[in-house]
Amino acid sequence: MTRFEKPAQFGGAYAQPAPGASDIKTLVLLAALLAYAAGFVLLYPIVASSVANSVSEGNNPALMQFVGP
């Protein structure tokens, strides 16, 4: 090796350790939030059109009376 060459950098002789429990919990939470957002994006237009159809037929959900037990 000359003065101008950089020594080789190897990550280490050992395998990387498994991710910790906090890393796994974070990834699971992130996946759940993404699934929730995707469901909202997919279902919101369907529900909005259903409510619009109900209102146009005269069945406005905001005007319905609550019937308690």
C-alpha cells in the first residue's frame, strides 16, 4: 500500500445484530399509520358519494333524530 491509497474499510468481522424491540415497534406503528391513511384515502370518496346520494333523496343524516335505548 502506498501513501496515496486509502485502507479498505470493512464494516466489521461480525454480522449485524437483529433490530431491537423499539425498532420493530416503530416500524409496526409506521405501517399501521400508513394503512390507516391509505384506507381513509380509498374509503372517503365512497362514503362522501353515499352521503351525497342520501341527501339528494331527502334523507339528510344531519336532520335525522337520535333514538335512544
